[in-house]
Amino acid sequence: MTTATLSAGTAQASPNFSSHKLTFLGAVRGEAIKFRTLATNWIMLAVTLLIMVGMGAMFAVATNQMHESALAAQEAVVVGAAPVAGPTVDDVYNYARGIGDSGMMFGSMLVASIAVVFIGSEYASRQINTTLTAVPRRTTAFVSKLLVVSLWTFFIGFISAALSYGIAQLILDSAITEAVAINGDVVRNWVAVGIYCMLMSWMGLGFGTLLRNNAGGIVLVVVLMFILTIALNMVAGASELIQDFVPYLPMALGQSFTAVGVADDAAITNLEAGLWLSVWCLVPALLGWARLALTDSK
Amino acid sequence: MLEVRNLTKQYGNKAAVDGISFTVPDGRVTGFLGPNGAGKSTTMRLLLGLEKPTSGTALIDGKNYRSLPSPLTSVGALLDAKAMHPGRSGRAHLRSLAVTHGLPASRADEVIEMTGLGNVASKKVRGFSLGMGQRMGIAAALLGNPQNIILDEPVNGLDPEGVIWVRNLARHLASEGKCVLISSHLMSEMSQTADDLVVIGRGRILANSSMQDFLALANNDRVLVRTDERDNFARRLQERSVVFEAVDTDGLLVQAPTRDIARLGVDAGVLLHEIIPQVATLEEVYMNMTRDEIEYQSGEFAGQPTPQIATGTPWGATAAKEN
């Protein structure tokens, strides 16, 4: 390893970059390079895609079974038998339209983890010092990261949902596929999955920045998404307050947000669910921003 | 130019940096010395806006680092050789920095070549040695060809060629009118590189002067004298109440002007075959200055060898004991 000699010639050729300023777009481009030059990000995105599409395929098989049960129940009603509890044929068609979100819960955990690691690994490797030396304005640095991770996670969510739908068409009974063509609801479901993944990445980036630690950030996401949901569902019967609160937990809100066929007068509409979910995800993001902006980078 | 004014950084009850003030001028290499934990790195982090001062200011060309419109072209800094994501290649790391300021991708390649990392720049940083990490850190510092350069222990882990290169680089940058602040524990290296010195201990400035003035702080009137008649000459010195101490088997370290020592030798009829004024090294002055400021004091080994220059009992005392 030999270094270049510093000669008078080098001095004369010394470039002048004083006209080059730090810009927000530059900071975003820098974060974009950082995101796409890490193999772990590609691996985690690929795993997310595989899990979401795989879950979609499995849900397609389950949808076929539900369709058969729904048809049987429908015929039973026609012949005067007592109605059987379970999804109706129309419900099953809505499930099929919204099959893109089948793997969303697992996928969203992964995209949140990607976001946690995107910032947490900077603290672990002390890269954050280099990042903040190049982009010393904390809000610019944080928003750049948020923007890049949002775009990638929205993209992977949308693509996974669309692929899940496409593959499900190969598995679903022809009776279902004939009844369920691509329409606005289907595309809205894909977009909603993308937005859901994006919001989860806000939560991940927020917790990662807040705790400055990969494991801690991921654990917080898991607690909020799974543990809290399971725990409150277990005790929901004991209190009406908890029962009323459970549909407003992030996981339940995610399902409500992406669901197809939600009535306009439903207790929580798609839009309301999306807005409440945004609050759940925006709060950690703001806390993370505050930690970055208001405290030392150590 | 870097300006630190009444800068204080408090961590709980402990002041890592305690009201320090100094200026690092353009066109000079300023060495930043101090024992471990003295506050050097904290000061550098405060200059780079990575930490907020409890009070005081740290300015780059009169501005707070965070308010610089073009940080990378104003200041190039190496604070930590391994402050890079291990899973990313060195080239990608530099390009991600360059693009923030709209610098061309070719500039990353230029500094890679400049620092001798051409063969490994495409490899992941996790495979880099400490020396390679230092070179990559220096490459990042040079990316925007900045006016001010801050290097924290830049020669750690470098091979001799790299050490010389860093020395020449610092001198070259200063010759271009740039402001260079370097911290190092390698005194011999610093004595060859720095024009000025800022010495810090326990968060306070102990010295802030040119290298020449700093070395003059040492008690420099000692002269090494060698003679075949050491006992005889020592007696003569003792008669005149001259302070001295024995060195090796035939030497005396005498605190007196060279001419007076030579005259005494002539008068006493003692042949002095060496009369050498002792020039204090940076290390000696530094060690004397920071002796009481060392936070992490090392223990002594049981079998620690005697230093080359004895500082023990004066000759007179030894002679009295023998009598």
C-alpha cells in the first residue's frame, strides 16, 4: 500500500470545491447510496418479499376452503337450515381482493427491522459520526434517512402485495378469480400495504434512533406490534375500556387500513385506521428525531 | 481557522473540557497534545458539532459547524478510523459522503488513490486493518479539499511509509495555507510535524505556544560532560557549588554554562573529551508538564530497567556516603 507523493504539482492541481454546498437532495442521495450499498438491506428486502408472497399463496389455499364453506353455508340457508357462523361468499371475495395484505403483519415487522438497523448499525459502527460530520443539520440528516427508508419500504410493500395477488390468482378457484377481477379496491389494497410498510419503517427508524441500538429498537417494535396486542386481547374481556382500545392498536389498525370491503359506516373506516396508525408511527419517529436533534451523538 | 473560546463540556459532575481557549491559525500545523482522557477528542467533537458545549464556543472560520453551508469543503475530519459501516465498501462509503455536497464521484476515486487504497477500495470495510481504516478516514477528510483539517491520532496503526506520508501531507496542507490540527501521542512524530502546540490536561490548557517556545520551557542549561577523571572533576564542581549528577560511568550532567565548564576543566587540568549542551526533547517537556495531569496512571514493573540517563543521587551526596 503506497500513498501518492505530495508534490508541488499536486498542490497546483488541488481542486477547489468551495462552490459545492450541502443540499437536502444531496443528503437524500447520500442516504440512498448508503441504503443500496449494504447487502443486508437487500437480503432483508428479499426475505420480506418472499414471506409476504408466500403468505399470500398460503392464504389463497385457505381462501379456497373458506369459499367452499361459505357456499355450503349459503346452500344450507336456502334449504332452511340454521345459518352457520363464518364468512359469507361476499366476504370471501373481499378477502381474495385483499389477498395482497396476507403476509403484511410479518412483512411489516421485517421492514420495521430494516429501518431500525439502517440507523442502529450507524451507531453500532460509529458511522453516525461520519454521517453527522457530512450532514451536521440533524433534521436534514433524519428526514433524509426517513425519506429513503420510506420509499424503499413502500416499494417493497406495494410490490409484495401485487405479487401476492398475482400468484394467488394461480391458486384460487376459478369461481373466485372469475368473480374477483382487478379493480380499484384491489389496487387500493396494494397501495395501503405499501403505506403500512412505510409507516412501520417510521416506527422502526424512530425507535432505532431513540435507543441507538439494533436489538433494543427491534424489541420495542415487537412489543408494540405483537406483545401489546396479544396481552390486551387476553384481558380485553375484563374491561370495556380495553375492549374499546384493542381495535386502535397498531396491528389491528393495519388490518383495518388495508382491508377491502369496509363499509363507510364501519366503526373504523380505512381512512380513520390509516390516520390512527400514522399517529402510532409518527410518535416514535418524532421521539427519534428529538433524540438525534437535541442530544449529543455519542 | 479554528477558534475555541471559553469552551466547557460537562458530563455530570466531571468537566471533560474546562473553559479552554485557543486558536488554530491558517497555514500552520498545530499539534494537540495531552494524556488519555485529557479532553482532546471531546474538543474535536465539539468543534465538529457532534456534541453541544455546556458553555463557550467552538468556531470554524468564525462559524458554528452546524451552520456551515458546505461542511465537507470547510472541514475535513478524521476522528475515528473505524467510523464506517463494516458492511459497505470503502468506495461506496466515500461516494455516499461526496454526493451530499454534489462532489463528483471521481473525487472519491482521487482520494482513494491519494491514500494508496486503490486495491482495496471495493472491499468491505470490515476486512480493513487499523491502518487501512486510518487511510480511509484520511481520504474522507480530504474529500472536499477543505480549508481546515482535524485529525485525531492519524498515524495510529500506520506503517512507516504511511506515517511519513501523513507528516508530509500535514506539512503540504499547511503550505497551501490550510489550517491543520493534529492530535497524537507520538512525540517524535509531532516534533517533526507541528509548528505550534496546544497541550491539554484534565480539560485545561497547559500550554499554547510555538514548538520553539514550548521546548524553551524546559530547563535547558544542562551540559553532558565526559572525562576520564570524573571524580576529580566532580570534586572541583562541588567546591564551586555547581549542581550536577552522575551519568553512565564517565559522564556528568552539569547545570552550568558550557564556557564555564570548559574553563573549569582547563583550570583544573582535567581533560574533558565531551562537552555537549543537552537539548530537551518534546517528550521530556511534555512529560514534565503533564506529569500531574495524567488521569490513567500506569503502574511500574518490578524489573523496570534503569533509564539511560540517571536522575538519581547527585555526585556530592554519593561521595559523602562513601566517605
